[in-house]
Amino acid sequence: MRKAAALAIALLAVAGALALCAASEDAYAASSDATVTPFGESMEISAGGTASIKLAVVNEASGLRMITVCVGGLPDGIAKSMSRDPDFLLKEKDIVEVTLTLKADKYASSGTFSLKVWLNIQIPGSDEPAASTEPRSISVHVSSRLSSEEDYNKIMGVFDNRLPAPFDGPASTALITFLLWMLVCTVIIEMILPFMVWVIRGDKDERGRVKREVRKLAIAMLLFSLSRALRAYGADEEVIGNVETWFSVLYVVIGAYIAWRLYLVLVAHIIGKREKSLGEVDLEPVMRLFGKLAIGVSAVAMAMSAMGFNLTWVVTSAGIASLGITLGAQNILSQFFSGIVILATHPFKTGDMVRIGASSSTYVVKSVNIMNTVFANWDNEEDVIMPNNAVSSATITNITKNDMTYKIYVYFGVAYGTDLDKAKRIMIDAAMASPLVVTDGTSPMPATRLTSLDASSVTLRLAAHVKNYNNYARAEGQLREDIYRGFRENGIEIPFPQLDVRIRGRE
């Protein structure tokens, strides 16, 4: 009996010891309880940009674990963020995907560093210290356009400085780079000048103004050479970034100024080649206004962009506003821009006689305005005001664009058997004797031709140019009278249709 009791007590003691050992083991977390695996071994990130990599976290333990995702090895200028809270509970055999994102400052240094990722593991409710997994390394390469690493102590950023001391240092390299870039830029400017002069093709004064304005590009070239010299010197990214930002603003200002001056020369050149007629709106102020708006708005936008402003909302707002204005004032804008087209293309000038569209009416141009064109009706005395969009979209026949001469045709039918040479000579003589017809050879001389053989006559046509379009109808009438009189005097018959009518009576 005593032996059985002792055996039972021994068994209970062993069971308690085993339970205590098991409890002791569960109270401590091990580094093997969880693993972290990155999807990739390297990352590429640009200064001012972001890059992401996914991490797979797996609970390998037999129970619940508190996991903390840790990241180390970040240099200055690099910040991290995760797609979820780095501290979370993970059940047995569960897998969680975490996205790690790195953001590089715009002045971040170029280079490669090793990013470390590991896990801290704890048993929930336990006061024991956490276990850490072996860090996983991820190679991260940072690239920066502001880095002087590739240009450091290289002449013009290309050639290694192999000069003897003391000229082999970065300061000497920067000075040489500056001077060489200035030389290259000067050569480029001098190569541009002949092309610009050829485009303008103006007088000596205009060519001189173009050369002076183009040579002002030397200021921008000076700034560019300084920025290249800073890189050769090995300046810090932040210094280069700040300098190039303000240089970019100065580039825009200088470029806008030169563009405006060249635009004025071009406008004066174009306007100077056009003959401005009385009553026509001067196009130069309008072109100046458009150039000022276009160059000014573009310069402000580029300067703000160079300084780091996000112009997306500005462009979106401007697009919405312009759409509203376009829809609300579509007809007015159409008239306005059509006026610009008419003034620029110059299809007619004040005093010209034109036909608009399919209309047979002849109009005299009185004035060309931005919104409309005023015509005088040639047949009557009333003025006709047409919107410019109606004028520019129609077919324009300019009768007197070059001069006031106008070609007319006079037709006559003569009887079969008539001496055609004699009839033609009479028609030519009538035209040559008319004071309204051009007979001095400045326009084609009067001429005749046989145009058709009709049922009862042979049709002859006289072609002649009258001196003034205003007299073309009077000239046609006088020529008909003179030719008719000449035919009668020379016995030339002008046939006319005849009809014999027979009335049959009752038999």
C-alpha cells in the first residue's frame, strides 16, 4: 500500500515538472518563430521620387505572435513608410504582405546603400524581451540629376584633369570648364546668327537688331557655364539644386525678353511688307497683344514650374474657364479670330471689288475691322456689314486685286455664208476705237473667235479688257452698238429666228 502511494506521488511530480518545462518554453519567443522575405534584392530610386518593395511576413510558430517590422540603414534624405502598422498580431502559420515605400528627398545624394529589414517577435502578454530575426539586406541605388559624382574634377564633365599640380585640383577644373563652355556657347550663338538673319531677310537695321538680341543669349550661356563649373568642382546636391533652380528662373526671364524683342522685329518685318490701305485696322497692336500674352503666360508658367510649383490645378482651372468662355462666346470669338485671319492673309484691301460666296453681287471694300468688314453694294449705295466669320468661310472672288482692268465678252451671231474675216475685223476695229478698252498693250489686246455653229447663225465672240471695272457694263453696251452699226454698213446680216404659220381652212 505504501509502495503504491509513493509511486503515484512520483508520477505526479514528473508530470508537474514536464508541465512546468512546457510552460517555461512557451513563455519565450525565438528568432525562428517568424520570417520576413522581400520580393527582390535591389531597388532603384530617383531623388525626389519613390520606390516600393513588398515584404512577406510568415508566423512559423505554433501560437500567436506579436510581430514588429523593423527597417534600418537609411541614410539622410531617405524616408520610409509602410502600407500598414508595423506592429501586428499574427496567428499560427499566417502570412501577411507589407509594402515598404522609400521616398528620396530632391537633394538626396547619389549612391548605393544597404537597407536592413528584420522582425522583432514577442509572445502576447509576455514581459520577456523580444527575439529578433536575422536582418535581410536590400541594395538600394539612389540616382540624382544634381549629383556631381560623374562630373567631379572632369573638364566639361568628360575629360579627367591630368594637368600638373597645382592645376589638377577641382578648383582649376571648374575654372577651365567654365571658360570652355563659354567658348562653346559663343560659337553656337555665332552659328545661329546667320540663320536668324536669313529668316528675317530685312534691311540693315532689322538685321542689326536681330544680331543684338540673339547675342543677349550670352547671359543665359554664362549661367549655364557656371552651373557646369559647380559640378566639376564637386558642389553639394543642395547647392547645385538651389543654384540651378534660380538659374532656370533667370533662363526663363532672359529667354522671354529675347523672344519678345525678336517677336517685335518679326512683327515689324511682316507688317512692313504689307501695304496698309485706308480704313483697315492696324494689325500690329493686335499681334503685339497676342505675343505679349503668349510669351508672358508661358514665361510665368515655366518659372513657376522651375521653382517646384505644381501647375496641374492651374492648367485644369484654365481649361475649364476657357471652355466656358468658348462655349459662351463662340460666335464672338469666331468673328474675332476670323478678323485676325483676314488682316493677316490680306485677301482684299480697301477699294477692291469682290464677290462673296455664291452671290453674283459685286461689293466694294470700304473698311476691314476686327469683328466685321464693311462693303458698299456696287449696284446701289447702301453699305453691307458682314461678320468676319461669314467672310472668311466663304469663297472670295477679288475682281480688282491687282488693278482695275476687267475682261469682257461681246457675242454676235452672223448668217451662214458671211465673210467671217470681215466680221471679225469690224469687231476688232470697234474695240480698238473705244476709249474704254485697253489698247496700249498693258493687257491682252482685243481678240475674236468663233464660238459655235448654231441652227440659224454663226456665233462670234469679242474679248477685250476695259480700263476700269466700273465702266465694264457701259463698254459692253457701246461695243454692241458700234459692232451692230458696222455690220449694217458692211452688209453683214444678223439672222434672227423666223416662223412661218400656215392656217388650213375647211375644205
